[in-house]
Amino acid sequence: MVLTENFGKKLMTLSLVGAMGMLASCDDDNPIAEAVDEIEETSELQQLQETWQAPCAESTVLNASSVEKISFEGNDFTKTMNISSDSSCSSTEGVVTMTGEFSIDETSADTDEVYNLDLTYQQMKITLNNETAVDIFNAVNFCGVEDWTVGEEVVIESSETGEDCFVSELPKTVYGKVEVDDSEDKMYLSAEFVDESENRPETVDRAKVYTEVD
């Protein structure tokens, strides 16, 4: 019953866009054409408006593993990384939370529905949970911070953080790609996000699958 209802809603949306598109084709500079663009953009953004989680993966931080989660809400995003000292992500030695704004270029979709995605990082918060992690971070002044302490949240913004940090400076905009498979509740991002828009990756990394979580 739920699947039928969702299919019906999507069919109604597609029908509305199609009907309005036929009317809008008569004149590109009219309110109907603008409404069609707004509906299409809302539809694409709506697919992204979820919380997505990647599987446990190797991490250069603490030479172990981490779990990455990213949430999109409105034009804001929050990326969280739980850092573990083992290979199975069963412990949490540290938590990194990065927040900022994002934008999608609705005109950039190719045949695979891969869109340009820009992420603007504005703030980063890091909390370490044990002495080993603190000692490692203090030894290298990780992210430009010299006095890491167990259990104390460090807030970083409006500063250079160093190349060994998660983001080299704040605020900072990086450029990549995104694809949302709404039928499978999966999301894919480009393998890397670059500093210059003209060097943006051409596609997403389908080997790293983000799944929708509650």
C-alpha cells in the first residue's frame, strides 16, 4: 500500500511537470516556465534531504577506521566521522563534526543523473575520547591545535587548519559530484572533492555506497 501511494505521488508530480512543460514551451520567459524549474529543482533537492551513511572504512587518522555520515537539510549539511582505533569501527576514539552549506547545479545532470555538488565548510568540531588519541593529535598539532584534551570539544572556524587536517582551511568550498538512487535509497559522491571548480571530477565513486538511515 505504501509503495502504491508513493508511486502515485511521483506519477502526479511527473504529470504536473509534463503538463506545465508543454505550456511553458510556448514562451521561455513566463511564470509557468519558472514554476517548472522550481518543481524540478525541489524534486532533486528533496531526494538529497536525508541522512546518509557510508560503511566502515580504513582511515589515515589514528591509522584505523571510521564511519562517515552526512545529512542534508534545506541548504545546510552536516558531516560526522566516528574515528575508531580498530579495523571494524567498534570503538569511538574521536568524533569529528563538520557543518556548512551546499548547492546543486540543476543544469549539470548527465545521462546517469550525476549532478555537480558544491560543499562550503564553515565550522568543524572535534572531540577525542582517550589519552592515546590526545597524545597522537598533540604530537603533530593536528588541525593546528596544540592543546588537545580528553572529552573537550574543540571548535575550529575561520582559520587555516593545515594540510593534514580534514579540511585545510575554514571556511572553504570544494567541488564534486553527487548521484541519488531514490529507488534503492542510496547515494554516491565523487571519490574526492577538489579546490577548483574547473577540476571537478567527472563522475561519482560507486564503490562507496551511502545508504539512507533514520
